[in-house]
Amino acid sequence: MATRSRPAPPEGAIDLESLVERGRYLVTAMACNDCHTPPRTGAAGPEPDITRMLSGHPQSLAMPPAPRLPKGPWLVVVGATNTAWAGPWGLSYTANLISDKETGPGSRSEEEFTTALRFGPESPGRE
């Protein structure tokens, strides 16, 4: 049985399929789902809720104050959802990474998104 390959895109065209595959690879390799996808209880216990993939900390989930850690080598407290973190810097929630323009970073350019990933969401160039 012969394998059919898809034709190469015209020169200068954006190959969306390749971009999607690259994004899938990066999300997997960088373990983005580990913190940015809320969990659900599955047959084997907690697992990523793929219906809310990369949506960040659930807005409806109010977290109680984080417990204080005693002095010593412990540095961080993580909520059971793995979407809320507390440490010497204060309390942080994982961000929504879906491409929606209203609730996620979908209104950012590729350059703005890359800068935010490298240097933080409040980095220069972000309005």
C-alpha cells in the first residue's frame, strides 16, 4: 500500500498543520498541562480535565489562605488542583493559555506571546 504524502505548501505560505503540530509538541515537551489544565477525578484518580485543557486556575474555585510554612528548606505550597501556588512571593494562579481573545492570550501576537513565555506576562511590549 503506497503512502500518500501531502504536498508542500507554496513558498511563503504558512503551513498551519505544521504550526499546530509544533504547538502540540511544545505543550507536551514543556508539560504545560501539568499546571495549566485543571484536574478531574477519573477511574485512576486525578487526571487532567482535557475539556478544560490549558484554561488555567478555575475562576470559580476560591482558594483559602495558603498555610504558612515553618522556617527551613520548604519553599512552596501547591493547591490540590496544581493551579494555585504560594511561596515567599505571595499567591500565584496558573494562567489561561487557550487562544480565546476574551479569556486567554488569543489577542496577542506571536511575538508578544513568546516574550510573555520567556520573560513573564508583565514584560515590556505588553499593553
